[in-house]
Amino acid sequence: MTILAVLIGTLIFAVLAPILGCLLAGLDRKISARMQGRVGPPLLQPYYDVRKLIEKDDVAVNGTERVYIICALVFTLIAGGIFVSGGNLLMCIFVLTLGALFFILAAYCTSSPYAQVGASRETLQVMSYEPMVLFMAVAFFMAVQAILGMGSFDVRAVLYLDVPVITNIWLVFLGFLFVLTIKLRKSPFDLSYSHHAHQEIVKGVTTEMSGKTLAMVEVMHWCENVLFMLWVALFFVWGNPASIILALVVVAVVYFFEIWIDNNFARVKWQTMLTSAWVVALVAGGINIAFLAYL
Amino acid sequence: MATLGMLWFLILFPLVVAVVLLAVRNNQARNVIVVASAIVIGLASLFLVAANLGVDYWKPIPMASPLVVDIICMVLGVAIAAVILYFGIKYKNTLACVLAAVQVVGSLVFELMFAHNVEVTECLYLDSLSLLMAFIIGIVGSGICVYALGYMEDFQAHQPEGAKDRRPVFFALMFVFLSAMFVIIFSNNMMWMFTGWEVTTVCSFLLIGYTRTEESLNNAFRQIVMNLIGGIAFLVALYVMAIEMGTLSLLEFLQLGIMYPEMVALPACALALAGITKAAQMPFHTWLLGAMVAPTPTSALLHSSTMVKAGVFLLIKLAPIFYLSQIPSVMVILVGGITFVLCSFMAISQSNAKRVLAYSTIANLGLIVACAGVGTPEAVWAACFLILFHAIAKSLLFLCVGTAEHHIGSRDIEDMDQLFQRMPKLARFMMLGIMVMFIAPFGMLIAKWATLVSFVEMRQVALIVMLAFGSAATFFFWGKWLGKLSAIAAEPDNVELSVHKSEWGSLLLMVVLAILSCACLPLISQAVVDPYIQSVYGTRAADIQFTNQLLAALLAIVVIIVLFAGVGKQNKSKQAQVYLAGYSANNEQRVFKNSLSGTTEATMRNWYLEGIFGETRIRPVGEWVCGIIIAAAIIISAFGTSVIF
Amino acid sequence: MSYATKSPWVIHYDGSSCNGCDIEVLAALCPGYDVERFGIINTGNPKHADIFLVTGSINEQNISVVQEIYNQMVEPKVVIACGICACSAGIFHDCYNVIGGVDKAIPVDVYAPGCAVRPEAIIDAVVQGLAILDEKSKALKAQKKGA
């Protein structure tokens, strides 16, 4: 029964993803600090931050914001659960988008000028990366079809492959790396909400969130990041158990690369983000999918 | 025999009601009649659906074409032309007159010279797609009629003093519309279908021009000209069918088409053109945008359950032919796909709520058209669900916008700030409608998902690309609207207390339908859509596994519960102010002290990205490309490829 | 120790400073001093911050701003006056519209004098502030339990 599998997957994801995501975030800050010639915070700093936020007083602009954030967190976890249980990749993407929508609504509902500017930028970011993410799923299906002879959107299909899907869709992978920067909210695409201090819209989407609500947002981001890394790993896993090691190495390299970009590029304007993300999607996704379809 | 009676009842009863309404001038009496007959029509269509649930074959109703009906068709054809000519001459629109004249002469010649030789033995039929449509027309359509009661009362009150009360005509036309739609979906005899087709055209002409202002007349004429082109294309198809194929039966035409796909290329193209004009695809999309000047119930009726749905209904019926016949298929796929992506883009640049809805309608119809063009069982499955969810969600949204317009005095999305508090129930209904339109796990997106899968399986690369970009744009324009609605600030006055009961009734009906259809998606698939696929293709469509449908339905229920029970409540957190950089003058109202020692209210306008997605940039591209595609397809199918090469 | 002391996020507000102290506050975040070692982040948002660093004196123009930012910070919170102007208005104390140090507007927990205040002094003050933050955090917890 798939529903049961998704439920179990969600539970597993809800336990493991925050732990892994927290460590990943700690590593991120540590490496960023080293790139800037600093020592940086302890590895568990993100964990301390969240614990502190939970201890803070309970304050909110309205009663609705937290409901939306809880929804966003829950749907992110379910998206992870769908992936972990080997379920449908498209479903995973759609449910994650639903989570993103609730995150946006949480910011909009506060009627705060800064949060609302952040929310509209976040909406624009979703529009920018969505085509490439859909292409990723489609390319995955076609690559599985090219290798197995029968297409599938199911994540578990990778276990039956002789070669990883990256062999067929490396161009899509490159395109996906591009939009991954937007999804990870890394500079140059951290328009809506940046972890760097001092930006023109204060803290963008999260401006009005505090205490437990903000803690949930942090946990949600950890889980999202883990899920994105799982997507990256999906390109490199095949029937051989040893491939998991390869996938882990690739994930590490990809994340390091994203940190490097974050520290080396200044934020761009939304026009640049939208047009570049769409052009990349059209070229990388379009060409690769056309190749798979016609050759 | 019982079924035959039901069909005739559904076709004739609204006509009787229309005649009665024409005579009734008393408001009270009209309210009673409309509500009662809407309930009767709704129940009758429900009964029809229930009695025939799961019918997985083409269920013909044996009945030779009675001569009297043929004569009625002819008389109606002449009457329609007379109406158009009357208005065309009165308002000096030559093009409409010429087209109407061409059409009436063409159809008279056809009926007197050719149609008599062709005998159609089964004039009416029933299959699961007709049932689905009957459900939409009977429930959603009559729900809109009920809504119109309260709306038109307010509308009349807003009219200048001494304006003529033409509401009897308005309501009569609404019911004639329903009747004509029932004719279209139940007719096997293409002649009858054509008559229904033309009746919807002229009804919407009269409804759009209802206010008789210059703007509304211009738009009404644009509608009639475009749809007359479609009507003439339909007539061309009838000529070819009668002369070359010797049949006027839809079933026989489809069977012949599947056997000899090359032979039916021309009639298929012509019928597709008729469907495309009616479904307001580019380059004919402007008539639907213009139709926005009409009172909102008209827009709701045209957009959700009738008129445009007639166009896509015909195209879905033809899907098996598109599956095999290349030229019409390419034309329909490209026109639908391009319309979907470009109209989704243009919706971003609109701030008028009704125009956003209009562009979204055209875009979604484009998707349905593209699905029909692909023609695989999976694509048709997706198209059926797109029709269902679109009808429900769109009528809900139109009714919401109409009610909001009468109570906040604007249909501009920018004026819908904090609707969440000003009209708490209505805003939630609107949010539900918007969510059903664009986000998983709700119906529209599940259908889009199936669409994507079917495109992938058919290796339609161009369509995949268009779907991906169009969907991204869809997220943006719905998302920003949703954000506008959801904002919460100081407690403004609740202005929804004066909404009419009839409006609440219809709104509630649409909400219940939307919730039920999303929650029961797997059941609808099993009971209605799968049987239709079975009846046409002999297989079942298995794009989205049952368990995934179930999962989506479960998630949808969760979101609906959150929307209606979770949000908008006070929790035990301490009330905080919003951050205004430390310079609040009145934090509740988001007013801050500005640099001139005065005060300014912080307000947020949406993004329209004019420079990228503006109408002036995109519209000509779409119109030219789609126009050329249609012209090329028809020329090639009429004269063979030799003309080109 | 409560977690508040392990992740003190600060907000920095420049009252009417000559910018000398502001530069030193930012210098504390740079590689030379790297206060992120202690989990300190400059958030720029009162709703996220635990420690309020004020530089410059309080005058008629900014007193309401300082108070509003302070009020928007979520408990537990600590205020640190950075530099002599923030402590007592310094050489500007008798200017026509200067009211005085930050303590004229809001309760101050730690004073870090200096003109300009040294980064070492800021770090010292924050460490002292952490002890107060810890106390306040425990008090809040006890209050929550009691309630």
C-alpha cells in the first residue's frame, strides 16, 4: 500500500532530515567562514539557534501565520516522505511546491511591507525555477525509459538501472544545478530572503516571524536542503549499492560548489534571475529532452 | 425509453422555462421560477447521471429523425440569421451581416439539397462524456442562473434611473443557453448539433450586448463575427460529410475517421476550427476577453459550464481522429499549446480580476485542446478532468469576483487587499477556487500532471516545454492574487453581510462541488472518466496510479480543513506589531512617519512584469503564429500537400 | 546554560553616532575578531534579535525609534550601550536636542564606554550581556511554567 509507505517514509524523513540538514547547515556556515578567512561558529550552531528560538517568548503578528508555516513544514516533510518511500518524483515536486506556496502565504498574511516584498520575490523565484524542475522529472522519466525500456516517474526505479540516469541527462543535471542555487536561496539568487546580514528588505519573507515560528522555518529549510541533495543523488544512483558512495561524493561536491558560488557572487536583479533561469531551462532541458525523444 | 424521455426533458424543459420567464415581469415570481427550475434541471441531470453511471459504451437512443425537428432546425437557422442581420443592420456592422447571410444561405441550401438524402437513425445518444457534461451544465449552469437573481437585482439598482429592466430577456437567454448545450452534448445528428451550436453563439451575442453600451456592442459583434467564422467552418464540415461520406451521424463519422484518417482530414480540420473559435483559442481569443463587459453571471456561464465547453467537448469527441490523422492533430496541438503558454504569460500582466480569469480560462482551454489533439487515452482522461475542475473552480471564482465587485466597488485585484477580513467567507471561497485552479493536490493540477505524463509518453517535446513554462507562469499570477487576498491587518468592517441569499446559495453549491470533486477524484475517475475512455479506446488510461490519486485526494482534504478551520483564528501568542523600521505612526493601519514629518501608509502593489509579459508584446505573436498554423492546416487538408510543395 | 547564550543574535541601531562606533561594531564581525565564533549574527531585524546594540546618543528625533525597536524585540532580550555617546551622550551631552544616553529611552543592561568603543570592549560587553540573557531566559521559563 503506497499510502502506508509514504507515511512511513514521512516519519523516517521527519526524523533523519532535520538531523542531516542541521549538520549540513552547520558545515555550510563553517566552510563559508573559512572561505572568508574566519574561524566560524561551531558545527552545531544551527541546532543552538533553533533551540534558542524555541525558548523565546511566544509572539505573533496574527494567529494565521503559524498555521501556514506548520502547513509548509508538514508538506515539505510529506514531499520528503514520498521521495524516501520511492514514490512518484512529480508528486514529490508538486507537494514541495505546495509547501512553498504556504510559506509565501505566511509572509503575505502579515501585511508587513518587508515580508510582502519578500513574498512577491519568493513567488517570482518559484516561477523562475519551476520549469527546470519539471524538466528534471520529465528527463528522469525518459532516461529511465532509455535505460530500462520502460519509463517511470517512480524514484525506486533507479534501483533497477544498470547505469545511472546521469549518463543520459547530464545536460539536464547542469541546468538543475543552476536552479538549485535559487532553491537553496544562495547568492546571487537570494532575492527573497538571505542569511547574510543587512539587506534592503530586512529579512524578506521571514521578517515578521519570530520564536517557534522561525524555528519551524529553519527546520523546514534544513529538510528542503536534504531533499534537494537527494534529488542530486538521484542522478547518480543505480542498481549497484556502491553507487550510493558515488552519490554521496557528488552531493558533497555539489554542496561545496554552491557554497563557493554563494561566497563569490553578488546578488543579481530579478530580471537577470528570471531570464537566465528560463533560458537555462529552455536550452538544457529542451535540448536534452528533445535528444531523448527523437534519438 | 426512460432515458430518451430524460434527454428530451433536459432539452425542452429549460426552453419552456425560458418562455415563461419572458412573460414574467414580477421579481418575486421570477425568483421562485428560476430557483425551482434550476433545482429541477439539477436534479434531472443528477438523476440521468446516476441512472447511467459507469456506462462504458456509446449508448444510442434509437429514434429516426422526425421531420418536425428538421423543420425546427431550419426555422431556427433562419431565425438566428434574422436576429444577427437585424442587429447588424441596426448597428451598421457589415461583416456580421455578410457572414450571417453566407451562413443562412449555406445552411438552407444544405438542408434543402443535401441533408434529405442522408438518414440518421439514431439522433440522440449518451456516453460517459455526455454524462460528465450534463452534470456540469445541469448543476453548475443552473447554479449560475440562481446566482444571477441576486446579482442582477444589484446590477439593475446600479443602472441609471429610468433604464429599461430587461431582466426577463436576460434570464430567458440563460435558460435557452442551457437547453442549447444539452442539444450539443446529446445529439448524434450533426445537423441538430449545428443548430445548438448556433443557438449558443447568438445567445452569447445577446448576453454580451445586454447593456447596449458602445463597448458591449463592439465586443458582442466581435464575438459574433468570430463565432460565425467557426459556424461556417462547421457548415463546411457538414457539406463534406454529407457529400463525400454520406453521413451526418457523429458516430459514423468517427468510425469512418478511424478507418480512413486521410479521408476525414478536411472535415476534421473544419470541425476543429469550429471548436477552436468556440473555445476562444488564439487568434480568436479576443472575443472571450471582450465578453467580460457583460454582467458577471454571463461571464461565469460562458467560461465555466457552457459556450467554451461546447468547443472543447467537440474537440474531445474528435480526439480518436486526431490520434490517427496527422494534419488536424498538429494544428490542434500547436494552437492549444501556444494558446496555453502565451495566455498564461499575459495573465501575469493583468490586474483586472475578470481579465485574469479570462486569460486563465483561455489558457486552460488551450491545454484541453492540446490534450484532445494528442488524442491518446491518457490525454483524453486528463482533458475530461480539466473540463470538470475548470468548470467548477471557474464558476466559483467568477461568482466570487462578481459578489466582491458589488461589495467593495471594484473588480481590480489591487483593491482586494485584506479581503480575508472584509469578506471572510467570500475570501476563503475565492482562495479555495484559486487553489483548485493551480496547486497540487487539487484537481486542476492532478489533471495537468496527467497531461504532462501523456505528453511525455507521446514524446511531444514542444508541448512539454510549453506546459512547463506555462505552469510556472500560472503559479506566479495565482500566487500573487492569493497573497493579496490573504493579507491580515487592522480589523476592517465586514462588508459581506448584505450579500443576497441566492448568491450565498450558489457560492456554497460551487464550494461543495469543488471540495467533493477534489476529494472524490479517484471515484470520478472510476465511475465516469474511465468508462468513457473504455467506450472510445477499449482500454483504460493508467497515467496516475490509483494510490497517487488517493494520496492527492487526502492532501486536498487536509488543505481544505486548514483553509476553513485552521486560519483566521486568534491563538494564545502575544499580539505583536509589524516592523516598520521603528517609525510607526499607526502600526495597526501600517502607517509610518515619512521623511517630511508627515505620515504614509505602507501599501504593496503586485508585480505585473509588463516589460516581459505585456499584452502588446505577446498578443501579436500568438495571433499570427496560430492564424498561420490554422490556415496552413486547412489549405493542406483541402488541397493536399501538392499546393505547398 | 540556556541556549540563548549560545546563539545571541544582535541588532545594531545607530542613534546619532558619528559612525566611529558603528564601524567598530561591524569590525567585530570581520575576520579579525569573528564574533560568529560565538554564534553571534547581525540580523538587522528586531523580531529575530536577542541583543540590542545601540551606538550614539538619544535625541528628540530618535527616542521613539529606539523605543519601538526595543518593544518589537522578543523576550528575553538585552540592551548594550556601545560607546560613550550611548552611555551618557558623551561630548554631545549639552547639545540642544540631545536627551542623553540610551538609558533615557530604554533600560540598558551593559555599558561599553569608549570613543570609539573598541571591538574587544564590545565583545566583553556582549559576554557580560550573555550572563544577563541567561538569567532572563531562565526567569521567562520559570514564568511560563508558573503560568
